[in-house]
Amino acid sequence: MKTKHRIYYIALFSVVLLGLIATGMFQFWPHSIESSAEWTLEKGSVHDAPLIRLPVSSPLPERGDLSCRMHTCFDVYRCGYNPKNKIKVYIYPLQRFVDEFGVPISSTGLSREYNDLLSAISDSDFYTDDVTRACLFIPSIDVLNQNSIRIRETAQALALLPRWDKGMNHLLFNMLPGGPPDYNTALDVPRDRALLAGGGFSTWTYRQGYDVSIPVYSPLSADVVLPERQPGPRRYFILSSQTAIHREYRAELERLKEENGEALLLLDKCSNLSQGAASARKRCYKGQVYDYPQILQESSFCVVLRGARLGQAALSDVLQAGCVPVILADSYTLPFSEVLDWKRASVVIPEEKLSEMYTILKSIPHRQVEEMQRQARWFWEAYFNSMKAIGLTTLQIINDRIYPYAARTYEQWNNPPVVKWSSVNSPLFLPLIPPRAPGFTAVVLTYDRVESLFRVITEISKVPSLAKLLVVWNNQNKSPPEESLWPKVGVPLKVVRTKENKLSNRFFPYDEIETEAVLAIDDDIIMLTSDELQFGYEVWREFPDRLVGYPGRLHLWDHEMGKWKYESEWTNEVSMVLTGAAFYHKYFNYLYTYKMPGDIKNWVDAHMNCEDIAMNFLVANITGKAPIKVTPRKKFKCPECTAIDGLSLDQTHMVERSECINKFASVFGTMPLKVVEHRADPVLYKDDFPEKLKSFPNIGSL
């Protein structure tokens, strides 16, 4: 008798389970309802995962703390320091959760989308299989679609995770939050302090700087290849392709269609086609059938209206087509808005101004529209086109919060990578820790003063932080000395022969420069001691966006002549340090070579003068900061050099220096140089203290 009852209940539960699965087939993406057969993380079948039964009395997490921020609900100390500045992410082993009666907590199991997401993370640099090293934990419980899960039981399953700890340092991914009739804008599953990567956040539910707003993935268009189309005017000006939008919005769009005729194409679902995947890829207008999403490429602007949920997969389709999205969804937190500048790729219009949409869009210049089309397509390629892109972008945003000194810059997030400068960082966004390539590269510009060159090399080689010596041989009529004649030094020494005798050669971004710090030094600067050079490098490490050097100069305004004047006399003020002996970041070599304004670079090479002033202008204009003079030394003339040997000893040299300042100020359109009244000296420089206890005893004299 008992056996018959047991068989009866098993059959009943099987029917219920099949019903739930059948219901789920119409709730989520068309092709993703079947559980994945293989999960690369586990290398085994989903059906072989251990079964976990949830007692009715299982603990239930709290609803969720809206006040959570990274400094209150996230333990950053768990992440620690690592040389790669990468958080470590642990994915819980796959388990199948059922209630006391054996009914699964999810009607779909593990969706294809969530399987792709977890697989991408497990293959990334973020992943670790060592739970003790993990900074972030991701459950293998699929909550992407709230309609496919049981809210209470899913929350209980989360609370049973071994490292749950009130959700601390746990991350949940959800794209379809809420359910009828309210359709809340955040996942309804109680989740304690867990972070939420959500696809439908409003400004009311989004926890700024804690949650991550993600797009709603569009598998409908993932299998459709839309070749990139060149920006420019298209067949239609505005296109609306969403189905099931509110009748008031539909009526307003119909009115705009009547007013503007063929400029606006208003599509809806096709009533004469049978339901299914094929009809989902079609749109109709008055009996005419259009292929979707291909039709989106025929319009300059594409409308993205709120539906039952704020987040719409249509946004991803529009971006893929390179159509500028016109977003009308009040309070919607746009995907990845923490790092993406949506003003460059979309137009956001308040819902109440839908009637003014055509006028607003017509006021946008054509060139700006083309830029937005290009940016929209790039956003899709970089951040929207796959579950992998969405997942790794989410982790990168969290990573940037935890390691802000190594975070990606605005430009890296928002600028398509057109020109890649390998192995170089902008000093405006340098890490607040020592650079990975320690030490500096000394770049010595020379022509034929071999004796003084060798003396300079010998003295520089004594500096502890020297990593490499690079000699720029600027004489095309004479070969450099044989290798056996060069001084023996303990670091690599490389000679680069130039094709033309140009002063700008000293600032070329040579591949041989592997360190971030560069010491530019002339072949006649033989008086600087190794202590002075080491101290200068230590100062540069604290101010990596400045020119840090030894010869100080000043620019003055000549009221009688009404123009700028170059001043080399000793004063209390400095606005330039000459690159005959100065440290700077190699990033400025790229700017000097490829981004110098106007004809300054050519002017310098033609006059064989002022390349150091040009570099001072460039750095000051980029950073808005003054240079730093180090050590008290003021005399830098080579005592053995003659007027024939040195450019700076020519009688017309000083006159040209003043002309340079006026020329450069005219090209820049302003005077970027900043005047300061301080210099950097070692702390114990003038103290009555035993020399052997000073870090820099041989700091030199005036």
C-alpha cells in the first residue's frame, strides 16, 4: 500500500515539474530554456550535480540593504594586494536545489546564458579555484530571470552557501527582475548584503557605487550577423520596432508618424505570422514585413521605450545596428553608466517630451550623429555582444573600485582603440605604487663629443636605479666608436643611430625604453654626481607627471617690448627645467612626437634650438602643473667645451630662446608655463649631521 502511495506522489510531482518547465518555456529567451549538458567549470553534466534538499525551516536572508556601499557591506581586505591588481573570483560548485517535496527551486535549471557567463569567468584572469584566495563569490544558482525561480526557496539556497556570511562579497547576476503586476526594478529575492548586477535598475533601487547596472542580453540578435555600416544619413530618420509598448506611447508615435511621414517608420509585431522564433525576427507595418534586427540599420535613430520593465533587450539590438538609441525610460539607470559616457552614444529624452522627439533629434548636427552611430556600435562590440563581455565588464568595474590606482581611465572605457601605444601609461593616471619596470632609462643625445660622452656614461652608471643606457647618435657623417672602446657598465647599453640630425630625436619613443622614467641628459653634463641623479629619480617617483630636473629657467613678460623673454639668470622663481638633465615619464615622448600642436616640432628641428622649451610647454599644458627643480646646483656649462662644440654657447642662442617662447605661446594660444618658488633638496642637505648617515651626502654645490 505504501509503495502505491509513493508511486502516486512521485508521478504527481513529475507532472507538476513538467508543467513548471513548460511554463518557463514562454518566460525567458527562446533558445535558452534547456539546461546546459556540459559546464566547463565542472567538466560534468548538470544532471550529475549533487542534490540539495531545502528544509522548510531553512534560514531566510534579509530583504537587502539599500544603504549598502563598498565601504560598509564589502570586505575589501579579503581582496588584499597582488601584483596584477586583479580580484580573485570563486564560483560555487554546481548543485541542484529542491524543496522538501523534491520540487526544484528553478523551472529551467541552468540557462544557457548563465552557463556562458560562468564559463567565461572561469576562463578569465579573475577566476580562482582556491576559495581561501577569493575576494568575490558567485553562486552557481541562476537568477537571471526572476520568472523562472521560486523566490523564497532561492533565497534559502543562497543562505546555505558555505561562505554566504550575510551576502558579504557575493555577486548575483539578474537581467529580468520583478514580476506581474508590479515588475519591480530589482531582483525580489532576499539577498542580504550581496552585490547585484541587475538589468533593470531605476534610480530608486540602484545602489550607486555598489551595484552594477548591466544590459539585458539579446540572444535574438546574437545569431544574426550585422556587418558594421559606415556612419551617415540613412533611409529613415527615426525607427520604432518594439512590440507590446503602452498604448499611450503607441498613440503618440502614430501622431508623430502622421506629422513626419516617411522620415519615421513605426513597426509592430506581425499579426499574420504564426508565433515562434521566426516571427520574433520579423516586424510589420501595414502588411509589409521587415527583417529584424536588420531593419534597424536603415535608420539614424532608434526608439527604446520602457516596457513592463525598464531594461530592454532592444537597446542591445539597436547598438549592434549602429543606430543611435533614443531612450525614453524615466529613472532608468543605463547599463555600465558608472564608466560609460552615454551622451556620446545615445539621446535620453524624458517620457513627457515624446511629442517633441522629432524636433529634438533634428537639432543634432550631422557630424555629431555620425560620431554617435560609431560610438553606439563600438559600445555593443566591447560591452554588449555576449554574456562573456557583460560578465567580464561587470568584474572589471568592481575591480576598478577595489584597486582604484590601477583602474581603467575614462578614455580606456569610452574611446575605441584606434592607436595603441604599447607598454605606456598616461602619467595623469599612474598607479599610486612604484612602476612595474623599476628604475630609469638614461637617454644621452650626442653628436661627436666622445670624450665627454664617455665621462657622462661612467658617472650615470654609478646611479643605483639606472636600468638602461640609450645613446642617441645624431651624427650621420661619422660612425660611433667601436664597441670595445665604450666604458664598461653594469647595465645594458644601446646605441641608436638616427637618419637625420634633429634635436627632436632625443624625445622619440624608442622601443628600447622599457621603464616609465626617462632621464634626458646631454653629453656634456659631466658635473652631476650619482647622488644628485639618484635623488632626482626619487623625486620623480613622487611626482611622475612633472618634469623633474636640474637646470632651472624662467620666462618673463617684457613690458617695453610687449612680449615674452627667456631668463637664465639666477632668480627666486623657476618655470622651466631644461631637458639637458631632467627626468620625465616616457608618455611625453609619444605626445611630443605625435601630438605636438602646430608646427612646433618642425620649427625646433629647423632652428636646432628650443626642444627643451617645447617639452616644458607640452607638459605644463597637459598637466597644468609646474616643473620641479632639484638640488641647489645652478652651473651646468662644460668647462672644457668651446663655442664650436655647444649650441648653447652661440651668440644668437639666447635671442632665439626668447623667440621660441613667443612662438610656442602663439601656437598653444596661451601661456601654459607655471612659475614656482621652490625646489626639492634632501631632508638632511643643510643639517649638521654626519655625512655617512645621510642618504645623499654628495649632493653637489652651486
